[in-house]
Amino acid sequence: MTAKEYLSQAYMLEQLIKSKQNQLSSLESIATGCSSNITGMPRNPSPSQSPMADAKCRIVDLENELQKELARLINYKIRVLELIHSVQSIECQLILEKRYLFYMPWERIAQDLNYSVGWVMKLHRKSLCVVDEVLCGRNDLYEQF
């Protein structure tokens, strides 16, 4: 795995968390918005005795999954930050942080640092080479999520 692939994993993990948060929000809205219509008509027997209880159980399970994913993201970002700080150049550290921890586009990074996009890209490539070297030497950081 290259340095770029390793550093890019945080974005995918955050997208997974956002998806679970959306699922949770949707389930909660369904669970709180349910009301029963009482009619004299018989209905088909359901395999579930209480659909509302099933929805609540699923909400609790999803909340637990979400907490685990958030803890995983925090631990991952801490390791990425340590990895980024292994790069000696402060400007290269800033570029890596802005790109891989804050997901900024290249144009915004260049604007913030008052550099051209081309210069930012050149410093980024240089930084990735350093991170690749560090990753090759440290197997404890080299873990895919």
C-alpha cells in the first residue's frame, strides 16, 4: 500500500460513519413517527411480535456500531497525524494535514499557503515519498482499515 492509499483511508472511514449516521437518523424518524390505525379488519400475522421493539433494537445496534467506527476513526487520525509529523518540513506537514485530515481541495490548500497549485502538488509528491519511507520502516502504522 502506498502512502497516498494509506492516508486516504480516513476519508472512506468518515463516509462510512456519515452513512451510518444517516441510517440512524432515518430509523429514529420512522420509529418516532409510527402510529397505529385501529380498524376492525384482521391482518396478516407478522413474524415479529413487536415491530416497534425490533426497530428500537436495530437503532441501539446501529448506535453501537457507530460508536465503534468513531473510535476507530479517532485512533486512525491520531496515527496519521503522528505519521505526518515524521515529515521534517512544516509546509509539507501542513499540506498533508489539509489534504488528508481536512479533505481540502488543492486550490484551497494553495490559496491558504499562498502558493501555486503546481508548487503545492510538487511539495505533496515530495512529502509522500518521505511518508512511504516511514511506512516501509514501521509495520505498526501499516494497517488498513
